[in-house]
Amino acid sequence: MCRVMELLDKTQLSALIRRIETFTHLPESVAADLLAGGTCVEFAEGELLIRQGDESLFALVLVDGVADVIVETKYGAAHLAAINAPALVGDIGVFTLVSRTASIFAKTSVRAIRIEGRALHHAGEQNPRFLSAILAQLGHRLETFNKAIGFYSHALSALRLDEFNMALLDDLMNPLPELADFSRSFRQLAEQITIQRAHRAEMASAQAIQRAMLPTRNMLNRSQAFVTIHAEMRAARDVGGDLYDFFEIDEDRLVITIGDVCGKGIPAALFMAMTQTVMRYVLRHENNLEAAIAAANVLLATDNRESMYATLFCAVVNFRTGDLQYCGCGHDFPLILRSDGDLEAVSSSENLPLGLKLRADFRGNTTVLRHDDRLLLFTDGFTDATNTNGERFGSKRLSDAVKLLNGVDSQHVIGRLIGAIDKFADGAQQFDDLTAVLLTMSTELRD
């Protein structure tokens, strides 16, 4: 410590008094004597100036440097404000006789003048205007805190009622110094809540698009006596990227497709809807499956600024004869569970996903489905499901699970498979959607 006049000359002391509003309510000579009677102290960066909970025995006049005001709560430390010199701190506690309500640390190196409490009390007793200025400062803080609390209460109520106006956040741009960090945190919270609500609204719209595009079995009229179709989709998040479809294209044939669109949310839902619409169009107007897939790819890849794409498996079934034409476009190949219990993995030519490249060749394959055969189309959520040890469910487990379902009624097969996935995952969070379509050939199939 040193004497104040070793730190400041009279000119500097006079300038300091004029820059601290509280001291302007004292005669300058009295203020000078008050400061000159103090002791100069220096703090290194990070050093403690005032400790929360201690008795308020002195005040500090910050001559130069920056200090941080930190309050300790049961939830941890919170930064309230940064105080730039020159400033008077700790004076209100001295006059109100309350313990320190916060700690003050040197953010940079700090030089200050320590004024003992008895000297401040004496100055207040001899100069009522000085004491009134201290009390007015306390009253102003209470008033501004009340206004702030009222604002935050209103804002919280608006958030709760989903009536929050983003313009309210503009009022948080210049908060009280004591509430600077709280205001910043509140603003971030309000922004996140508003963004999340907008995201939920987007997800709801995407879900509506997705639901609207899913087919129903009542769309199958001519084929009902020959095949049964069951489908299920379970999204890993609010809106999945998977798609499936089935529809009749003439008196003898129906189409089954399953796919996975890259991305999530509204863009993925729209691309999914576009993919299904395009596929329905080209397959109704093009008899050759490979040509239809190529045409669909051109339509999806043209002006695809978002570079979105979809893996797809498309099968055209002659439901009267069991002849099956199919084309895999970067998608998992289906399984055929034969009526005698044998399981076959459908083999297919390797093709690019749709929308990935404007000019691409697509090659298809054929096979035959017989009485009571089942064709299972699925997305990679089944094979990529993981358990708590990070193990994948994989193709082998899926094949084994399908074999065990040979005698199970078709309407329960997909649900049983999803149940097997859930049992394997054992509560581990999944990141891929589970979508499957099961086509079962009827015993009324024509030989």
C-alpha cells in the first residue's frame, strides 16, 4: 500500500473526483481529503478486490483498470458486469451495513484507492447531500432492477404463451451493467426457444407433407385378390427421410418403391414428395422400367441446386403371374421369404441414387414370386441400428429375424422386426428411420 498523493497529484485527484458522479455531491476539498485519506492498493489480473459474504468495511475507488463483478449461486458462479475505472464500488454496502452481495476480481491489473467505512460515514454525516446521493444510487438500482424484472417477467410470460415478439429482444441490446450477462443469456434463451418453436412448426409441416404422400391399401383395387401389402414407417426424429409407395399402373401390374432421401425437415419432405410424384408419373407412362428410372433421374437432377438425392428400390410386380421387374438405385436390396421358409437376398445391378447425376445409366433385373412368397423391402435403419455397445444389427441378424417369421401372419411381420430391433438396441438412441414394406403373394395367384 501507499499514500494516495504518491499515486496522484492534485490535478489528477481533482479530475478523478469530477469523473465519479457520487463525489460531485461533496465540496471538492472534502472529496479530496476523503480520497487523500485513503490508501492506494494494486491488484494483479485475477486477484480478488472484494469477497462475497464479507463485511462491508470499506469502499474502493478504481483509478485505472477493469474489474469483473461475480456472484456465487448454488448453481455456480455468474458474471454480472465489468466495471471500468474510474468508479466507486462497495460504498452502498458500507452505508446499508449489509454483507458483500458479490465478489469483484481484477480483470486487468487494477489500481485503486481504499476508503475505510468510518471515513465514508463521517463524510455522509457532515454532508447530507453526499449521503442522499448514495441512497439515490441505491434507489435508482432498485428502480432499474424492478423494471428489468418486470420486463423479463413479461418476456417469460410471452414465451410461455407463444406470443413472444422478436422485437422484444432489441430491448436487451443495452441492458443494465449489473444484468449484462443475464440479459445476454436471456436473449440467447429466447432466441433458441423461438427458433425451436419455428423448427417444430417446420417439422409439423414436413410431417403433414410426409403423411399426405403415404399410400393406403384402399388404393389397390384390381390387385387385392392377388397380393396383400403392409407397410410401416417409424422416424428416428420428428420427420424421417424415408419414403415408400405402392400403386397400380394397369390391369396386371403394381409398383412398390422404398427409398431414403438425404437430409431432414421441409427440404427432405419436399424432395420425398417430388420423388414419389415423379416416380408415379414416369411408371404410368413408360413401360420399360429402366427407361422410367432414367427419366425420373433426369427430372430430379435437373436444377437440383440443393444437391439432394434419394436412394430407391423400385419393383414392378405382375400380380397375376408373379413376374417381378426391379431396379435398385443405391438402396439396400430386399429379401424374399419363400413359402417353404427359404430366404433369398435379391441381387441387383449397382446403380446411382436418383438425382445425384444428370446423365446416368440404370439397369434392372427380374425374378418370380410364387404362391405365398413374401417380398420385404426395407431401409438401412434396420441394418444400421446399434446397441449400447455400438454393435450394428447388421444383415445377418436381419436375415435370421426374417426367417423366424415364416409362419407369422403378414400383418404382424414388420412390427415383429421392429420389436427385434428395439430389443437389440436396448435403449440406445437410434439415428436412422425404420421403414419397411411387405408384399405377400396370394394363393389365388394364376399359374
